[in-house]
Amino acid sequence: MSGVLFQLVQFALVLALAPLLTGIVRKVKARLNGRIGASPLQPYRDLARLLRKQPVAAEGASPLFFASPLAAFVILWLAAGLVPSFTTDLALAGSADLIALVALLAAARFATALGGLDVGTAFGGIGASRDMMLAALAEPAMLMVIVTLALVAGSTSLLRIVGFVVGGGVGVEISMSLALIALLMVAIAENGRIPIDNPATHLELTMVHEAMVLEYSGRQLALIEGAQMLKLLLYLSLVGAVFAPWTIAFEDTPDALMVGLIGYAGKLALGAVGLGLFEVTIAKMRVFRATEFLGGALLLGLLAAIFRLIAETV
Amino acid sequence: MLALIVGALGALLALGVAGLAGARHASIGRSIYGVAATVSAGLAVLGASRLTSGAADETLILPIGLPWLGCHLRLDALSAFFLVVVHAPASAIGAFAAGYVTHEPAQPRILPAYPVFVAAMTAVLIADDAYAFLLAWELMSLASWVLVLAHHEESDTRSAAWLYLVIATLGTVCLMAALGVLAGGAGDYAFASLRGARPAPLAGALVALLALLGAGSKAGLMPLHAWLPPAHAAAPTPVSALMSGVMTKVALYGLVRILFDLAGPLPWGWGAAIAMVGGASAVLGLLYALLQTDIKRLLAYSTVENIGIAAIGIGLALGFRASGQSALAALALTAGLLHALNHALFKSLLFLGTGALAAATGTRDLERLGGLIGRMPALALAMLAGAAAIAGLPPFNGFVSEWLTFQAILASPPAAQASLRLGLPLLGVLLALAAALAAVCFVRAFGIAFLGRARSPQAAAAHAPEAALVWPPLALGAACLLLGLVPALGIALSDPVLRALGVPAFAGALVGPAIQLGDNGAGYNAIGLAVAAGLLGLLTVVALHRLSPLTERRGAPWDCGFPDADPATQYTGSSFSQPLRRVFGPLFAVRERVDMPAPLERRAAGFAVSLRDPLWIALYRPVARLVEMLAGRLNVVQFLTIRRYLSLTFGVLVLLMVLVVIGA
Amino acid sequence: MSALAVMLLVPTAAAIALALAPGGVFAALINVGASLATLAASLVVLADRPAPTELWLIDDLNAYLIVLTAFVMTTTAVFSGGYMGHEVAAGRLSAGALRTYHALYQALNAAMLLAMAANNVGLLWVAIEAATLITVIMVSLYRTREAIEAAWKYFILASVGIALALFGTVLVYLAAQPVIGGGLEAMAWTVLQARAAGFSPAVLDLAFVFLLVGYGTKVGLAPVHAWLPDAHAEGPTPMSAVLSGLLLNVALYALLRFKMVLAGSRAAGTPGPLMIGLGLVSLLFAGLMLYRRRDLKRFFAYSSIEHMGIMTFAFGIGGGLANFAGLFHMAAHSLAKSSIFFAVGGISQVKGTREIAALSGLTASHPALGWGLVLAVVAIAGAPPFGLFTSEFLIVSSSFAHAPALTAVFMLGLLVGFAALVLRVQHIAFGAATPSHAGTAHQATTVVPLYTHVGLVLIAGLWLPAPLAGWFAAIARLLG
Amino acid sequence: MRPGLAALDYDVAHLSGALVLLAAFGLIYQRRLPGMINLFALQSAALGSAAAWQAWVQDASQLYVTAAIVWSLKAGAVPLGLHWLIHRLQTTRAVETVIGIGPTMLAAVALVALAIVLVTPIGADRSALTREELALALSVILLGLLIMITRRHAVSQVIGFMCIENGVTLAVVGVKGMPLVVEMSVAFSVMVACILFGIFFFHIRERFDTLDLHFLESFRGEDR
């Protein structure tokens, strides 16, 4: 029963924290750029504003145009809720493993891309095509990371992996570190951060995700923004859960849960700062360089898996 | 039960004869297809009930075929499973064909062969001796050859049909040899006695190779896939659906039957090899699919991909069984079998949908379609389901089998052979790449065809196809969703097969409708996720209703402030795949030609992309050229003088005498 | 008067009658009638076989071949009735030539039956020689430059072959004479087979070389096949049907008899490899030659060479299954190939040409002929459910077990030929229809025999009468 | 067999057989048609005498028939006919050979050697006579074939062909007690052969005024 309760709490938690996370990243970047920057709470205000505005849709926009943001938002919300954040006692934890998680992300992307194509503008097409291309390269890299983890923990179930890592199953290991780097690269690509894409740009042919959602406004745009924020949160908590799971609560004692919550918040904050730091230090690269970036990620993932196998064989 | 199936075969053949007679009137044609569909539905139900009831194997010997052998028939779990795989889609296809009669002028050439084709595929499944098996197998090729030739006026059709039949016969001959090795030249071709045969290692390897060539050529595994795209594109829609969705599964049946059932234990290496071939087919198939603009060709290449995925499962199962890990073998084989079933469903769906679409718009060319979702929402819904299923997205059935395949790959490192282990990450990459590219491919296919704005007058003027063409795809889509939500259904069908093949039942426990891999806790609970998603969705909708009451306003697309009314400014299919074409360009011989008029030159600039299957250039063209060259060289023998012919006689005589001298 | 005598005398008498009687409408009818009578007699012979005498022998091997010959001769007579009539009507042939044709047709019938019913190597040789000379005249029937040359080529090459075969025959007698002690005894199949064990293997080996080259020329094995394509192409089409369907079989039958004798001797090793070699060469060579052919009849003549290669390979491989398959293939091929020539005859008359390039879309313009051709070619290509699939299945599956390399080559040859056949038949039967020649020929006399043969081959593929299978099996054992 | 004549009959048989072979060599050597025809007549005569001798030795009456046939037809009628033919057709008298006489001779010698090698393993149960005769016959057959493929002139090819048949007949004569069937068939075939040749020469003549085959063969089945 507690599982259901914690599950609901987690759903609420991720939804509540996602905008804040984005806000913090922006704030960090602003400060590093020497600007004051907007308050970390700005994303909440933006979302509220978008919700209040009257949405405008192109003529000839099909029902799918309106359905796809909703679908993407819901799927990402669900996915974000599946990753153990502060406790492992989650009702749905058993019903989705890493592969299912990747599939959920793919489904969300599928929906968004179709939405981008729906109105039939050049920008929508550009965005959809490029986004799918990047995903086509990011997903294998992601799966390679999963392969490595599965080899280490003997399972693709997040709970198992978390338990295994906490149980000290792995020391500092080259394959794990390679996997971490690969996962971070994938996260950057998937979230359309610099150097792959610039979430802040508009009217640049280099933009990918923004081009895809150009036609959206009002509540649909709010859903999309929200989905983006959830995705970022998802990846950060995934990294946290897999590579730094020590704070996660394994039994339902209040203090354990407290530790879990605080640890989770700390991990997210750390991740946000790190991301901001990373983004300001490097420059955006051309779209077709991105394939090399992701190819690198894939290679790292493959190396990680092979190192792992060699470690087992010898 | 077996007698019923034989009766059904008779009925189908009778339908073929009726087709000869009544090809003229649409009504007769409709009823023939209707009956065929009904028979198929019956057979599907029959197979399912056999699997669930767990009845004993039935055998039957008909007094035809080889005089000393008779025609052995047998219905075991494997046959029953593939009976479902074949006839569940076939019934929908038959129903579609009935509605399609008015759109297909070539009925006189299709009607007689169609039921024969279905009958032949069924016969392959229940044949229990090498002769009957191969007779049915080649008859299947022959019937489909006639069907492919339905639109025989186009020369492309003829060359496609020729290539198809030649490759198919190559396969048949290979299977002849493979089964011959097992039968050992003793003349007892009954599968029962083939099972007993334990071929020597070398002979076993030969059997495996020949079986892979024979079944692989029919299934469309690389590099013997060349016939698939042209044949599917040339054939009438119901036929391409049958060939791509169903016949390729019969080929997989042949592979499983020979490698798992008839041939004795094979070294694990063969399993690994098959898996690798499968992985290569999966990725390359999709890369080619991505570049096609003819939807049928696109679907054909994606068939190559899916067969590849199924082959990965089967190959892994073979390897595991060889290295004595029966639990893993069960997992992998389940994955392979389920993927065969799933692909049969959604590939038939997609082909039928394409047929309906083509019937409504008069074209299958992506670049001439667009914006159809508004005009044919029901069809769009079905195709969306099909696209999601084939892209391996939850909650559809495609994901289930791909998930299982992944689990099989990930679970394998306990496998004894180090080399197999080190190959596995590569296999994983291939499968992952295939899954990701599938998403791209079908976002493109669906998005370009159904979304956006109409790219041609036909598409703009298109009206929804009649209901008879829409509900079969919808039904198949429902089936895909059902199997996706309740994987237990599919596994319940495949489990008896495992037991029949001496592999232990599926290792993973089935917690209600969900899969839970017992040993390593990985699990997939589609229902649970669906319910959760539903609740969250409801919550979101309600919240939105509260927070943003305003109804949306319609306006011109913003398009970054420069809206352009011309649909030509949209992304096209080729532009959509351009990035990947850039990335993977070397893998397929792509030639992009930009023809830019000089300044002040008054003509339109041009851009042309041409791509050719590099395997064709590497493999098929040399063979063709060799035959041509030899034929040319030998042709002089037709034009010698009598004296030279006599010299030939003289030469042969002397040669033979010398041979006798040497021999003595 | 025994049925056997009737069977041999009826066609002889008919030949004389047809030679003397003025030609005209009745000639064709007499021709069909005589063939029918012969067929009936042959059936009686089959029903109760006469015991072998010094000169005559009816056993499992030749019984079915005799009936097959009589049957195909009958159906071909029906076909030629319509076909030759049209040729004369079209002015391509004189009435006198037609009379010669009918007389020679029955003479050929008699000669072939004689060759197979004879229990004497010499008599067999004489009969085959006679059949050769008869067909030479038939080939030259049209008196065109091409026909004369084809006949000349046929005559020279065949005569040399025949002479070599005669020497082989003499050698066999030489081998038998010391054991059996001269006289007709030493030339009777029955005796030769029974007592072959004592013959000198060296002489038998040498003899078989000459017999293989000699009769092999008549069988049409490459590279001593040269006469065959032109003779088929230039002769009247019914004659091509008989030539491919029956005469080649007769020569092969002679080879089989001698192989049985060798099988009885100690040194039975020699025939196998030689036959395998020539068989494979013929198969591959003919398969490749198919691609460059322009003339429809010559095209199918090469396909006959290919199939003779298949049979020779099968008999060379030996063993119960392969021999069974070879015997079965003889029957199936003669039915299928003659039906193909019926179709070709009909096509060349309705379209007014035999150029493959000029023929297209037949299933659209003449469905009966077109689909008939498609079926017959599918059958000859060895696709199920026709009889030739059965034999090819048996050959491949049985020989691959112990001779993989050779069988791989064999499979390759099959595929090469198959591809060529399908390529051409698609061109002829499908696509846009070419204009038809004015005045289409008598369809019925073409179509009925055509579909009769195809139907028989189809049945053979699905079900084989038990007694026939029994004979095949028995002979297969004797062939070693 | 007559007593006391073993040595003699061997020599005579051998001699006649050798004569036949010698004539065959002569045919290869000879360049002019009339000469070839005469040599052929000589060869046939030798063959006939061989047959007659064997008939007397084995007192096998049917061999006398053979001898008669050979003498009358091959040594008489056919050569005369051929002479008449080349006279009537006014064809070229010289025979153009494909390869030079010398190499042809060498090939012929090699063939004879091959024939002997082939015949030697034949069991000792047979009298030396048959073995020798067989070797000679085989050689004559091979030489006949050689003539056919090294000569371009139709008549010379006909001669080569009949040389082959002479070889066969020589073999038949050598074998003991061969029934009449074969001789009959030989005679029969030779006769028919000649008739047919005649017919053909007519056709050929009325179409292309010469016998030289390579004019005839300009069409070869299919135009390329």
C-alpha cells in the first residue's frame, strides 16, 4: 500500500520539481554569464502565463496536432515517475525496466515529431527530421549504457541496479565511468542542450527541438515545455539513481525517507549546477557535428560493455 | 482436427477452380475472397485451440506423393502456432481483398491463384515428409509468382517476378539438398525418420548452411532479400500483404522446423551466425527502407528488418540450446516466435492500409501524398497504430517481442563461449539501431503521408476509402494493441511450441498479464503502465480544463512569421530522410545530383537522388554478368562447321578411350 | 497373331499404305487410326506380356516405354493432323511432301517400337539406324536451304555415331561370344544380362565407350549434340515433338540396356563416372546456351539436351533412388516436352513467327495456348506439382548425400536452365500482346493433346500407379 | 578350324588386316580425289579378301556373303559411282586439308598406338588373332574419323565415313560366328547411305553448285 502512496508522491514531486530544475539551470548560466538572470521560479510563471493565453492553431491542424503534446507530456511524466528518486518502494517500479523507459521516451518523441509534421510547415519538418535523426543515434548509445549496467547488475530492472550498486557490487570501475560519460552525453543530446541544440534560440536554422514546436502556443506549448522540463529531470534523476544511489531509502522509516528526499534534492541541484557550468563553457556545434558527438557516446557505451565483458571473461 | 485442415485445403483448391470459372463477375470474386477469409479464420481458431487445449500431435498419411512413402501430414504445436501466424492475418487480408475487387482490374489472373497460394502455405505447415514439404513450398512460390505477374504489362513487374521465382527456386533446391542429407539417400523422407538421423558434424554444418540459404532466401534475409522490394511493389495489394506479412513467416517456420526439429544438435556457432545475419538484415533493411518513397517498397525493406529481428531470436535460441542453457533458449525462441506473430499482424495491417490509401488517392508515392488524416481519419488511426507497433513503441505488440529479444541478448553473457559474449554488444547495438531507425522510418512514412498539407491534386481530392477497405486494417490494429497490452496471450500460444521442441517452457513468470523475468527481476507490465498513463492523462486533461478555459483560435500557420501557402515548401519524404542519408551515405550507393542553372539561365534548378542496393551491385550483378559472359563464349558452338562438330565427336571418343586406359 | 506382332505390323502396313495411297484428308485420319490401333495393341502387350523369345523381349523396362511411345505417337498424330493440314493450306508444303510425311511418320512409329521390343542388340541397332534415316528425310521435308543443311548435318553426325555404336555392339558380342558361344544367343538382352558376369571387363569397358559416344550422339549429349537443335528447329513441328519426346528416349534406352549388361559384369565401375561427366556437361552447356537462342523451337531443343543430361547424370549416379528418378524423368519429360512442341506449333501458326523476340503477351491474346505453354514450361522447368519435380527432387536429395560436390554442380545447372526458361516464357506469355497472324490454326487439335499431356504430367507429380512404381523400382535395381 | 594351318591362316589374316590399315594410311596421305577413291576401293578389296579368308578358315558360310557384298559394293559400285559423281559435278579434284599431311600422319600413328594399348589388356582367353584384328579394326575406324575431320571435300568425307564402316566390318569378320544380322545391317546402311548421299548431292547441287561443304555451312542454324 505504501508503494502506491509513494508512487503518487513521486509523481507529484517530479512534476513540482521539474520547472524549478530548469529555472536553476538558467539562473546558474545567467550568473556565470555575469547577468543577474531571472529567479529560479520563473519557469512556473511562464507555464502559468502560457496556460492563461488563448492558444492559436493553424487551419488544417488535425486532432493529432492537439493530441501529441498531451501524449508527450503524459508519457514523460509517467517515465519520470518510474525512476526511483527518494525511495525504491514504488508501485510501478517493477512494471518498467530501463528498456521500457527508453521505449517510453521514444514514444514521447514519436508523438512530438508527428505533431511537428502536422501543420505542414518547413520548420516543423526540419525539427522533426533532425530530432528523429539525433534520437536514432542517441538511443543506441543509451541502450549500450543499459547493456553495461545490465551486465554489471545482471538485470535491466532499475530496482535491481540500484540495489546492486548500493550493495557495493561495483567498486570504481572503468566500464561504469565510461557508461556514466556516455549517459551524460546522451542526456545532453536528448534534452537539446548545448552543444547539440540551444533551448534559448529562435529563428536559427540550427535549432532542432524549437523548430519542431514552433506552431504551438498556449496550453499546448505549456505541455511541451513541461514535457521538456520533465525530461531533463528524468535524466538527472536517472544518473543520480544509477551512479549515486546511496541516499535512496530502502525501508519505509521516516528518517530514511527524509534522507532520501534531501539526497534527491541535493543530487538534482548538483546536476543543475553542473549542467549550467558545462553549457556556458562550450559552444554550440553544427547539426551534423552532433552525429559525431553521439557516435562518440555510442562508442563509449560499446567500450564500456566490452570492458565489462572482458573483466568477466578473464 | 488434421482432417479438418485437409478439408480446408480441399476447399481452398476448389475455390481456385471456381476462380477460373467466375473471374468475370465482381460478385463471384467477392464471395470467393469471402469464403477464403472465412476458411482462414476457421484455421486460425483451430490452431489456437490446438495450442491452448494442448491436444496430442495428430498424423495422417494420404495415398499420394511418392509411391513408397505416401503424403505424411502432421499437426504439432509448431505447425499449430504458425497456423495462427498465417491465418489470423490471412483472414483479414481475404476480407480486404473482397472489398478490393472493384479496385483491382486483374481479377481473372488473381482469383484462381490466390486461394491456391493460401492453401500451399497451409500445406507447408502440416507437411510431415520432405517431398510433401518441398512440393508445397515450391507450389507456394509458384502461385505467388503468378500473382506477382498479375499486372504483367509492366516490364518491371515481369523482371521482379522473374527475380523472385529464380531466388525462390534457389532456396527450394538448397532445401532439397539439406533434407536429402538428413534422409541420407535411403529414400525414407518422412520427417519422423529424418529426426532420427544424426548427421556427421560436417554434414550437419552443410544442413544448417543449406537450410539458412533455403529458408533465408524466402524470408528475405540479407543478402538474399533482393527479390522482396520489387516483387512486393509489383504485386496487387492483398498479394503483397500475403507475401510480406504471411509467406515470410512460413519461411521462418521452415527454418525453425529444420534447425530445431529435424537437424540434430548443431554447434552454437550456427546460432551465432544466424543471429548476426539477422542483425545485419535488421539494420541494413531499415536504412534502405528510410530512403524509399514508394510506400510498398518501404514496407518491403522493413520486412527485411523485422525478419532479421526474428532471426536474432531464433539464432540466439539455437546457440543457447547448443551450449546447454535451455532457459535462455526458451527466452530467445519465445522472442523470435512472438516477433513472427506480431510482424505478421502489423505488416499485413500496413500493407492493407497502403492499399486502401492507394485506392483512394491513386498513388503510393509519399511525395504526392499528405494531409490525408483529415480526409480518412479511420484509416489514419489504423495506420498510426501500425506505425507505432512496427516502431516498437509501447503499448503495442512490437515492443513486447523487441523487449524479449533485448532481454535475451542481455541475459546471455553467462553463455559459455567467450566469442559469443563479445559478439553480443555488437548484436545489441544493431538491434538498438534498428529499433531507433524504425521509429524514424515510420514517423516519416506516417507523417509525410497523412499529416501536413496535400502534395498533389490527387491527394487533395482524395475521399475516404469505403468501409470494406478500412475495417480489416482497424481489426488488425486492435489485435496489435491487444497483444501488446496482454503479452500473456502471445506467450500462451508460443509456450506449447517450446515444449514440443524440447526447450523448457518460457522461463519468465507471467504475473497476470505482465511479463516478469523470474531470474533477474526485469519486467514489463503494459497494463499497469497503461492504467497509470490513463490516470495521469485524465488528471492532466482535467487540470488543463480548469487552468486554461479558453478555446483555441484558428489562424494561418505562423511558420516563423513567413507563412507560405504553397504545399511545396513542406518537408518531403526525401528531405526528411536527408540527414540520415548524409550520415549513413556510404552504406548505400547514394548519388545526389544538384543541377544549378548558371546565372541568367532561364530554367529550373534540379536535384535528383539515386540510390541502388549495394548488395545488388556487389553480389547479383557479377553473377548475371558471369552467366552472360559464359553464354556468349559458348554460343559459338552453335555456329561450327560439320567438320568441327565431327572433331568434337572424335575428341570425346579419344578422351574417353584415354580415360579407360588410365582407369584400367 | 500375337498383339506384339500386331503392334509392329500395323504401323509398317500403314506406312506402306500411306506411301502408296494418294494423300489428302484421309491420310491424316489413317495416320491417327493406325496410331490408335498401335496404342491399343501396345496396351494389350502391356496387359499380358509375351514371354521373351529369341528376337522379342517385353519386360519392366521397355513395357512402359512402348506404351508411352505409342501414346505420344497417337496424340502427336492428332496434333499433326491439324498442323500439317494448315501448313499445306498455307502453301509451305506440297501435297506430295505431306504424303511422304505421313508414310514416314508411321515408319518411324514402327522403327521405334521395333527398337524397343527387340531382344537383340543387332536388331536394336538396325531399328535405330532406320529411325535415324527416316527422321533425316523428315527434317529435310521443307526443302529450304536451312532444312537441307540441318538434315545434312544430322545425317553425317548421326551416321558416324551409329557406326561407332555398331562397333561397340560388335565388341559386346566379342565379349559375350567366348562365354555364350556365338549365335543369336550371344546378342539377346536376356542372355547377355544373365551371363554378363563372365565377360571380359576390358572389352566391355571399351565397348561402352563406343556405345556411349555412338548412342550418346543420338541421345543428344553435349558435346556430340550438334545435330539436335537444328534438326528440331528445321523439321516439321510434330516431328520435333516426336524427336524430343521419343527418339531421344529410344537411344537412351539402348544405353540403359548396355549399362545393365555392364552392371552384371564385375567391372561395372566404368559407366557411372563417364555418364555423370557427360550428363553434367550437357546440363550446364545446354542451360547456358538457352540464353542466346532466338528461335523458339531451337530454344526448347536445347532444353531437351539439358534434360537428357539430367537423366544421364541420374543413371550415372546410380542407386535405387537416382535410377528410379531417371526412369521417371524419361516418361515425364517426353510427355511435357512433346506438349511444349504442340504449343510451339500452335503459336508459330497463330503468330506467324517463331522468333522469341517477336512473341509476347500470349496469355492475353490466346489464353488457351498461352497458359498451356506456361503450364508446360513450368512442368519442364521442374516445378511442382508436375512429374519432373518429383524426379529432380529424388535426384538432388538422394545424390547430395554421397556426392555433394557433383550434386552442387548439378543444382547449379538446374538453376541456370530454370532461370532461362522462366525468363523466356515470361516474355512470350506475358506483356503486351503482339498482333496475330491472319487465319488462326485449328485450335482443338493443338490444345486437346497439349492439355492431355500436361494433365498426365500433373497426375504423375501427385500420384504414381503402384505397378508402374514397381517396375521402376525393379529396373532401378538391375541398373545398379 | 582346319588343322595344320594355324600359322598360315594367322599370317594371311594379319596380312589382309594390315593391308586395310595401310590403305587407310594411304587415304590420309593422298591429296587427290580420284586417288582417294582408288585407295578406298583397294582397302575394300583387302577387306573383302580378309572376309573370304576368314570364311574359309572358320568355314562360316555367311562370311562369304559378307565378302561378296564388300567386293561388289564397296570395292566396285561405290568407287565407280564416286568417280562418276566427281566427273559429273566437275568439282575440284584436289582436296584441301585442314592441317598438313605430316601432322595428320603423326596423329594417325598416335591413334594406332592408342588402339594397341587399348586392346592389349583383353584377356588371354581369346586367340591372338582376334586381338590383332581388333587392334587393326579399331585403328582403321579412328583413321576414318581422322580423315573425315581433316578433309574439307564432301566426297573425301564420304570416303572417310565408309572407311569407318570398313573398320567395323573388319572387326565383324575377326569375331567368330557373328550372326548374319550385322553384315546385313552394314550392307543395308552402306547402301542407304550411298543413296542418301546421292539424294543430298542433288539437293545441294541444285542449290549451291559445289560439294564443298563450307559453302553449305555458311548458314549455321542461327544467324549470329
